[in-house]
Amino acid sequence: MRIEYKGYRIHTWIDDDTNHAQMLKGKKGPERLYVDIDPIDGGDGRQPSSKRFMSDIVKKYQFSGTETEQLVQVAKLWVDDPGQFASPPSAIASSFKSGWRSDPTQK
């Protein structure tokens, strides 16, 4: 499925997760559904940003429809409100913001 939405191209595709060792043995990994969200007009994938999701993310949201349709809905949600997808800051990042120093006796 390929659609345009608010200046982005949303494209779903299926790929198998074959790693090099599996390939050498002539085996394939399980197929997974992905969605790519890319700016239509220019940009280098960072400004405006590109994004890729695996179908696993649809479990987090309660959209109706097929897995592909649900994944497209998640992609539209990312375009509309990317802040919902921001990862919470890690403990390491928080310690830098709070003025963490390597010597705990320093203030």
C-alpha cells in the first residue's frame, strides 16, 4: 500500500528477517510488515524526518482493520503528532541534565 498524507509518502512493505547465517544455510527468517514514512518534497530524511515502524507497534494502538490498515493508521498518527512517539529520556541522559559529575564529592 502506498499513500500520500500531509506531505509524506506512507508505504507498507513485507520483508523477511533473514540474517547472514540463515542466508548461508538457504533459510529465510519470518516475514514482517513494515511501514516507511518519507517526506514527499525533498529533505534528507531528517528535516523533515523519515520514520519506519514494524507491524509490532500496532499492538500498542487499538485501530480497526487489517494489519496493513492499522500500520497506516499508526503512520498517520506519527505524522499528526510525532511527540507521542518520543522515547522517555534514559537515566543516563537525565543524569547529564541534572549536572552529574564523575566525582560525587564535587558540588
